[in-house]
Amino acid sequence: MTLDGLEYDRPARIVAVAWERLASDEAKRLRALGVDEGAELAVIHRGVFGTRDPLALRLGNMTIALRRSHALAIEVELLDGASHEAAA
């Protein structure tokens, strides 16, 4: 599933990023923020208007905003609640 389809506050791990779908400067910025394979995150807010842009993500101790178009390039897998709570 892509990050765009992740349910609110559901812990997930990034399994792949389609970097070629992003502009090189955007890809560089996301990597600098820690958005890469293996990172654990959760969607904590979505925009309320038609596009549901932007998404706010909890990534480690940070909250970052991400465009929906970027979220569509990020493949995630769900984490079970037990492993998420153990990491917290």
C-alpha cells in the first residue's frame, strides 16, 4: 500500500520509495528528513479539502508535512501494535 492509503495514526514502515517519480531536489529533501526504506512513521493529520493535502507524518521525534503526490511514491507495510509500542 502507498503512504497515501495509510489509516490515521496507524504505525507503518517504509519498504520502498519510487525516487524516480520525485524531482531530484524533493527526493534529496525527503532523504535528509529520514524518509527512506526502513523508517517507521504514522499519518497524524490529513488536509480536509478535496485533495486531502498535505499529510502530516510522525517520523521519529519529528512531525513533517508531505504532499499527497509524494505519499503516492512511498510504499509502506503495516506494523503490529506490539512492535510499535515496544519501540516507543
